[in-house]
Amino acid sequence: MNREATLESVRRRDRPWDLIVIGGGATGVGCALDAAGRGFDVLLLERSDFGKGTSSRSTKLVHGGVRYLAQGDLALVREALKERGRLLENAPHLVEKLPFIVPCYSLWQKFYYGVGLKVYNLLSGRYSFGRSRILSGKETIEKLPNVKRERLRGGVLYFDGQFDDARLLIDLVRTAAEKGAALLNYARVFELLKNGNGRISGVKFTDAETGEIFEAEARAVINATGAFSDAVRRLSNENSSDLIKPSQGVHLVFDRSFLPGDCALMIPKTSDGRVLFAIPFGGKTLVGTTDTPIERPEAEPVAFEKEIEFILETARDHLARPPKRKDILSVFAGIRPLVRSSADAGNTAALSRDHTIEIDESGLLTITGGKWTTYRRMAEDAVNQALTLAGLPEKPCPTRELRIKSDKDLSEIIKEDPSLKEKLHPDFPYQRADVVFAVRKESARTLEDILARRTRLLFLDARAAIQTAPSSAEIMAAELNQDREWIEMQISEFEELAEKYLVKG
């Protein structure tokens, strides 16, 4: 994952790529890994950093979707549970089983949720993460010490999966590169090339760091830009109607003391029709998510005040010692690329998370919708369609049992400079060597790349991330041969960004 070497390989290439993938989130990288694993030449282009958008802003759950079970979408739940199991097998270093408890305040709730979660487990088949069971009130309090106890009748215990979304995404990028894919971040596609028949034949893109413009030809182009799919579709046909109905989800991060123990809390029904989770993550407590329709996607979405208050109010209804505004360590928002239905449902919580593939008249293939858990299946479907579109030979999909790269050996880096063993921040496990590794091996180019996605400091504690910024920038500058002006600019830009992750008042 040497960015300069990858750029040079693109610069020198004198023949079309088999596939070009636009978008460096879970779906796009999944497509690149799938196609490269089948032996095809693949170029992936991401306008910002890998995982900058939705793929680093999820609820950190690998799950079938209890809410979709309630909606009766059994096929979607079953497929997601199967992919949940495959993710655990293929990335055991990042995916783990997590016990969840639904607190119940009536006998009817214990029966209703008990039956529903029993069905949820049965749908997982051989990929089961563990059997659900009914808990007494005493057991529920033992496992969720901070649960609200008034009128508590017990709970239902079930199992789902948890993961670090951005870290998995970066490991997928490294695995795809190992399989031969060329992946570039900070490479913005601004034009789709067409041949004399009006068919898509490649792309034009800009290297954001130098301004250099590249042309790359391909037998097929996949648009995997998630919430921004419509913007790319309009590069193919400026009159195309919108496919995406974006929705924003917000998460708040608190100290671990608000969720002591080893279990997560699932609130099955909130006032906006969604479920709400409180889960342990990175030594903290993560609570989310909301569902707010928005007009258009933003590269850096910001939480609305009403979303913050909604999560705090819901937490007050279910926790004996609820967190307050002053307890918020970080707040982050992500955008769901929900696909518009024919009826165009007004409530985005009612829209399906199943994925959609569209091939327009010019041959642009768009894959969108879905969710993190089903990224692999989405990629398999998209690549199958793209190979047919490109007239390329059919080859079996390799990703169902493909192990995702997991090694991250810092020993050689620390041997070069023992001071790199020091922590970036005293309250977190990240070392100075992690910054060096991210620059050398993971295409990190900015301070945000390091503190938001290669480590998760910005998402776990925005103030701690700000405190770490100067030393991290110094380490990066030494690796990238940058000067003091670059360091000051990176620190300034990061501090401005991090302010959006803080809650005032």
C-alpha cells in the first residue's frame, strides 16, 4: 500500500483495467478484493480517505438486524446472519461475539421479545452466535448494573457481533492490495469516459495532493460511492433521477462506567421507530443511533441538536445513572444510503437495507444500499454483474472463505527508534509506532486519517485526539518529508474538524 508506487503504476499503464471501482468504503473495497481475488486487474479510486464516509461511522455491529425481523423481512435477516458468521470466520481478529440484553418491564415484553429473538437465532442456522434465553430481574441487573430497575421484570439475552469498522476496512484494503488490486485514496473521479457508442470506457481523476490529472480506461466501471452514488450517476447521465434517499444516524460516546459489565443493551422500540444500542467499544460506551431524513449527503455530517437530545432522553428512560451532556466524549454522524422505494416512504426507518444494482444506458454499474454486515455479498453480486457487462470470463467468487489480512507488526519500526513504543495518549493503547505504520503501510496521508480511522481516537474522545494532534503530526511529517508549515496546517485543520465532534454546553 505504497501510494506513490501505486500512482506510478497507474501512470505507466498502457492497457485498460478489467474493472475500475469508484468509492473506497466497505462496498467498493469489497468489490476490489473480490475481483482481484478472481485474478482480474482492478483499480479503485477514492476521493478522500478509505472509509471516510459511512464505513467508519456505523454502530460497530455485525448483525442480522433485529428491526428487520420485526418488519417481517426474514430473507434479509437470514442473509445478513449468514454473512455475520462468515465475517467472524474470516476476520476473527476484529469481529467478536457480544451478548446483548433487552430489558423487559412487563411479562408480555418478556414473551414477545423472547420469541422474536429465538426466531432470530434460529434463522442463523449453523452460523449461530449463541442461544438466547430469558433472564430474571436479578440476572438482568447483575449483567446490566446500570439498567433502570423500576418495574423491571427481567430481560432477554441474545448474541450478535461487534467489530471496529474502520480497522476492518483498512485491513480489507491491505488484503485487496496483496491480491494485486491498485487502490488509491485522495483520487477524485470527475469525469466518465465514453467510447463512440456512448458506452462507459474509463474515468478521469485528479490526484488531490498534486493536482495531476489521470485518464484510466476500463472494460467496466463500478459506482460504489454509497450515499454519493447519485452524483457519480449524473456523470454518466446528467438527467438521471435520484436513487438514494439519505438518512443520518448519530452516535454519542461516554465513559465505560455508564455500561459496566460485559453485555450490551438493546432498546427495541424508541419514539422514532428504531432500536437503540448501548455497547462497549474501545474502552468506552457507544450509544446510538438516530434516523433522520436529510436533503443531501455531506462529506462531514454533523449531529443535529434534536438527535443529541433524543439519545440522551432515551438513555434517561433506560439507565439508572443516565449520562448528561457534559459526559459526552465524542459525537459522530453517518449517512445511510437508503434506496428509494416506488412509494418513496417518508419514514426512512421503514426503508429496506437490502442492496440494489443498477446498470444505466451507458453501462455504468451502481451498487448501493445494504449495510456493513452484507458488504461481501454485495461485492460478489456487483462483480458477477460487472464481469458479464465487461465480457470477461466467469470465475468463482473467492471471498466466502478468504481470510482478511490481520498482521500488524510494529517490532521493526520500534527497533529503528525505541521512542516510538511510547503511547500517543496515556489513556489509550495506541503507540507512536502506529502512526509510522499507518503512513508506511496503510496510505495514511493526513492527521485526520491517523486519528479518526487508523486509530479511533477522534471517535472515542475528541478532546484526547486534539491533545494528541501535535505529536502525531510531527511523526507524520518526518515520514512524509514535510515541513513545519505542513505540520501547523494539519494541526489547524484537524482541530477545526474535531470541534464538530464535541458537544457544547
